[in-house]
Amino acid sequence: MKAALVRWVTGIAALLVIDIVAEALVFEWLAWNGTTKNDWFFMLWWAAVLAWSIHCGLRIWQSLNGSSD
């Protein structure tokens, strides 16, 4: 279970770094902050966060229930 938690935290941290870099550097360079041009990124980002959370949540749940899958 500890490995699953570390994996989840590492994945969330990586997703946050991608978000921060995109907002602070890329969107500023493209002048997309405050516009609707970056909406596609945030939809994909939240979908990735949701998918990652569900995936790791299931793995943690399985480890708590003693499943070896």
C-alpha cells in the first residue's frame, strides 16, 4: 500500500508541475492567460487528474482488501 500511495503522490506532483509550467510559462508566452484559448488544456488536465486518482484509488483499495492483482 505504501508503494501505491507514493506512486499516487508522485503522479499528482508531476501533474501539478505540468500545470504550473503551462500556466506560468507557455500560456504567458502565447498570451492565453485570461482567455478561452486554454480551456482545452484544463479539460484535458482535469481528465488526467481524475483518471490518475481513480486508477491509483483502485490500486490502493485492492491493496487494502488483500487482492494481489
